[in-house]
Amino acid sequence: MARRYLEVTARHQTIRAAEVKDERILAKVPAKDLEEALAGKQFHCALRHGKRLFLKLHDSLWLALHLGLTGSMIYLESGAKEPSHTRLLISFENGHRLAFDDPRIFGEVGLAKSPEAFLVERKIGPDALQLDREGFLEIMSGRKGLIKPALLNQSLIAGLGNLYADEALFQASICPKTRGLNSVQLAVLFSSIQEVLRTALSTHADLEKLPDSYLLPHRHPGGTCPRDGALLCREKIGGRTSYFCPEHQKKV
């Protein structure tokens, strides 16, 4: 979604200047170096890998973005008001601007020689939507830990956040505290992950547009399962708040 948005709005526009407004957003690059690297360049294309975005400046230089939990890229027409939590502001020659708005500063901005080199350096696993079933089973088979933290481990699989991990497990009728899933369970979980992520893309990650049969519209304290009406359980699993149905997601 963010990749498509940037392709449509910011591609092939010459950057007049870049301004780092909060250096806490930077990853392994001084503000001055980032600003100088962007000035005079254009974004030729945008790539996504998991939760990462890569904007090509030239063959050996890419802007690497991680939107985190609260970050967003906002394209501003000439004269539009700048978002209140802008951490990086890119100004184009045509007067339009691109703001990286991030209220809680969980995102990051950096430079990379290539997306491939960045992913290897950071030890980031394959993208969840580009992974096939055989690859998923190879990664997950034989793992003895809890399934929920494994799904959130970006070095194993990239791009499945906390909310959609809960949803995929819900759709697959698997308790997030389950260990040692067999090949049949893993195949069902893989199909659920693909379905959930594609649905999220088609609805532009708008939770209000998800089917009512999904967990996420009911994922709140006091929420009930849309399948059987059971009160949803809310627990910390692997350090992350998790919701699941105690009836059809029984631990096995």
C-alpha cells in the first residue's frame, strides 16, 4: 500500500532539498549525509520487503524506510500544511513535499547500497507474501518455541505484524501458545497468512473494512469471537499483546 502510494505520488520528481527534523528517526547515517544524498535526486522506483520500503535514487543508492507502528509517508500538494509529527521532510522542485510523519518514532530512515545488501546485513527473512508454502514449511517445521513469537521474528519471515499474526492464527484455528505444529497445521496457517495479508492489501489496512468474520474488528478488551461468541482471551505472548478465542483456538 505504501509502496503503491509512493509510486503514484513521488516518483520521478526532482528533490530540491531534504530536511531531517528529528535525528532520532535516523539509522546509521548522519543527518547531513542523508540530506546531501537526497538533494538533486529522483525516486526511480519503490520496492517493499516486509515492513521495509526502499526508494531507488540510483543503482547503488537507495533510501531505506521502516514505517514502524505509527509512521506514514504523506505527499503534500504545494501549500498543504505539514503534519505535526514530521521527522523527515523532502521538498521537490515542483513545490510539492513528502513528509515522513511518525508520532511515536518507532520507524527509521537510512541509506542502503541495495535492498538485497540491506536485507542481508540486517538478517531479515523472506517477505511473507513472496514466500511459497514449501519455503514456509521449511522455515517453520521442527521449531519448538511458541508459534506466535516465531511469526513475528523478522529474521524468519518479514512483514507479518502483531495484528495480522493474531488474525492468521485465528483464521487457522491455532492457539498462539501452541508449540511444534505439524505439516498439516503449518500448511493451513500458511494459507491463512496469505489470505489475511491479501485482504489487508485490498482494504488498504482499514480495519473497519475487514470482514466481520475476522478477529480484528473484535480485537479489544471485552471483545467476543465472531464464530462462537466466546469472550476473547487477552495475554502477553512473547512480549506482545495477543488476542485469541479460547474455544476454537485451543492449545494442543
